[in-house]
Amino acid sequence: MSCPHLARLAVGPVAGVAGCVAALLVALSGRYGYHRDELYDLAAGRHLAWGYPDQPPLVALLARLLSLVAPGSVVVLRLPSALAVAAVVVLAALLTRELGGRRAAQTLAAASMAVAPLLLGAGHLLSTTTYDLLAWALLLWLVVRVLRTGDQRLLVVCGGVAGIGLLNKDLVAFLIAALVVGIAVAGPRRILASRWLWTGGAVTAVVWAPYLVWQARHGWPQWQVGRAVSAGSSGSSEPRALFLPVQLGLISLFLAPIWIGGLVRLFRDPALRWCRALGWAYALLAVVFLALGGKPYYLGGFFPVLLAAGAQPTVEWVRRRPRLRRTMLGAALVVSATSSAVVTLPVVPLGTLHRTPIVSVNYDTGETIAWPTYVREIAGVFRQLPARQQASAALVTRNYGEAGAIDRYGPALGLPAAFSGHNGYWYWGPPPATADTIVAIGFARDVLERSFADVRLGTRLDNHLRIANDEQGAPVWVCSQPRGSWPALWPRFRSLG
């Protein structure tokens, strides 16, 4: 335990940085369009449950509530995300203060977090990643306070935060385990025997239990999703060889020395011996996620701590040669802010996006464009069916993004609800027994020919923007003469990942 006098909080500068981030994100939130995951979460919100095969229920519930407040508004849907990442910026400053950082260091940590591609990208979308960053930052701040002050009653609050975080994303469980191991290695070990820790753990278990029950009743599909992601099924997956190099870009290559210095400081600075467990926790998480084939951003929730640890030494480094180094640091922040905004936010006009490498660098950008166009093209194929076939035909998609887009934009075009075997959609059931014709989107021909005797190409999707996202060129098939009933065929369409 260490309880030194804390510096005053840099309220004005930190609030200004957080406010600028939130304002920028809200201002740009209506450009381009929904992300495929947002379309899926809106659909999940119409099928509320205690869990889904690929995620806990919190974001689906939030999507449902926001869609009731402002139906069809992508700006309102993303507003809480902007506020959430603004809170992460504030927590980076609060963590810096806990680690002995003065006002300039607090401002630097907040600014470094604010310009990170990881943070801006997460704040632009409604996603589990957004609230996972917030849960990690808040939980780590509380743990640091416990370590610094010795007030173990805060562990009960930690339990509540962890439980809510686990209703958003399972990664919080890895953080908890890593912190326990870190404390066991570096101390203070008395925390592990504290009744407050066990009480906090009980709170976590109670809050998380409904989701675990759902997973158990459905055969733990989250494990299958995890294995698929590890194998590279997700569009945002990276090869294991890139896991560590990508860490350098999550905050910004130009600001990487700050958090790397912070990590070194957690291990070497005698003044931070009381929180050395955090360094061990980060190192353990890096090894575990690398071994499991996790996505590089899984470690993103730890960056507020690393920036906090590195901010004060950076400020002291600048003060030794203020004129030159202040210019260098300012330039690094400006370049980082500019490049992060261009790569992660809808700054570039859609008509010229194909001339840039943005979609190649940032997969998520490509998944926020052209959904209304794609649905109109699907509707064109559907309308070519004879009236009798239209009356009983179903729309079946390869992935939840296509299905979510049809469910969002299709009703205005007279389309029926979509069906898909992908993740949560599979659990919502197959097409009706009367559906002897389907319009199938995104499948390979041979997959469909195993279930239908007649498979004809209707069209191929074209966003007319020359942008190579996941749906560009996807085939739209008309399939008839099913080779069995839907209860028999439906398991063939199941896909997790």
C-alpha cells in the first residue's frame, strides 16, 4: 500500500479533451451508415435474451432501448459510445493522478488516449468493444485505488463493475484472472484472503449468472465462436505474428514510447512497487491472448494504465529540453490525431474513399457503407419472382450483416424478414415450412446445391463505390425445389464466428 499526497486533478484540460472527443464523434456519427455489427445488435435487440452465441446481452439491450427512443437514428444509436470513450479519456487522467502524475501528466495521458485509433474507432460505433474499454478502464482505476489506499471495501464495487462488464463482453474475465495472478506474484497478497474480495466475487457471479445459464443451456456456443475467431474467421482477426506489432498502432506509433515507458516503469520504478501487479497482469494477458489467437485490440483496455504510468516521466523528459521536446511531443499528438481521425472516422467523402488505403487498413470502415444499396439490389431479385413465389419465398443470408441490413431497410421495400444461420440468427429459427423458394445471399453455389435442386444466379451485389468490402460482388441466388424440410435443412446453414 502507498498513499502519497495526490496532485490536483487537471479538471479543465481533461474535461476539454474529453469534451472534444465526444463532440467530434457525435458530429461524424451520422456519416456513412450502420456497421454490420450494429445491424446485428438491432436485430438481437428485437430478440432479447440473457445471452447470444457470440456475446452477452448488454449491447443488444442498449440497441433496443436506443431504437425505441429514436427509431432509425444512427446518431442516437452511437451517442452512448461517444460518451463512453470520453469517460475512458477521463479515467486515463484519473489513473495518472493515482500513479503520482501531476496536472501536465494527467493532461498528456488524456490527450494520448483521446487521439488513439483504438479509442476513436470504438467510440464511432455501438459495439461490445466500446463498453469493454470502459469496463476495463473503470475496473483498473478501482483496483489501483485499492492498491494505493488499502481500502479493500472498494473490491465490492469492483465486483459490481466486473459483473456488468461481463454482461457486455467475456474478456473482463481474463482481466480479473490476470489481476489475481499479478497480485499473487507481486503483492499485496493479503488482498487475496480479504473477505471484501470474496464478497466482490460473489457480486460478480450473481450479476453474470443469467448469461452463464443461457450459455450452459445452449451448449456453450461462445467457446465455438472463440475457436472460430482464433482460426481467423472474423474480419478483424490478425495473424498471430502481427499481434504484438499491432499493439504499437493501437494508441499511435508516434506515442508508443509513452505507454512502453509506462510498462517498463511498472516493473522498475521503486515508487510504483505497490502496483507492480499491474505490469505482471498486462504481461500475462499479452501471452494468453497471443497463445489463444486473440485479436490485438483485446489488450486495449489496459492502455489507460500504461499511458498513466508513462505520462509523468514523459513530462519530465520534455522539461529537460523544453523547446525542442515540447515541439516533438506536440507534433506527435497532432499527427496522431489527424491520422487516427482519417483512418477510423468517416472523414473522407464516400465517392473518393476507394482512392485511399483506408478500407485496407481499417476493416470496419468498409463495413459501414452501402447497406441500403445492397438491400435494394436484393429487393430487385425478389421482385423478379412470380407473384405466387414471392408470397411464400424467404430471404436467407450467409452472415448476420446481410440479414440485419434486410431487416433494417427491407420493410420499406416490401421485403419479408431475413433468416440466417449465422450466430444469433440461427437460434431465431428457420424459414417457414411453406418457403419452397429462397433468395440466398452470399453463399457459394455448391453449398446451396446440397439443399436445393434448382439454383440460379440472380445478381451480384455492387456498392457502385468501387470499395472492396465483404459484400462487394457477393452472389444473390434464387433457389427452389428443396431437398428436404426446413427442420432437416436448417442445421446445414449454421455458422459461428
